[in-house]
Amino acid sequence: MVNFKKVFDAFGGQNKTAGALDVSTQAISQWRAKGYFPPAQAIEIERLTKGEFKAVDLVSKKGE
């Protein structure tokens, strides 16, 4: 399961994460409800954090 808090902390909060990914905070909330990031955003997070978070780990669904 994705640890959203760690990702948000790396960007400085949920709002700044949304800004960095050029998405709405509502989109972030939907991803949290699903339990994972969409692949394109997961790749962008990996790029922006210089590999601190791996895209493959961010797209893992709940229970997998």
C-alpha cells in the first residue's frame, strides 16, 4: 500500500504535491481513496524526487 504521507511530506504537503504534479487536490483525494497513484503521476513523482520513491511502488493497489 502506498504511503501517501511520505510522498506528501517529500513535496511539503498535499497541496504542494498537487501543484508539482499539475493536478487538483481533488485528484489527489481520489487517488488516496483508491490507494495508489496513476502510472503517469507515479513516474513523475519518481523523477521529481530523483528516485526517492519508485514508480512501481506508487502504483501498487491495495492488498497487492
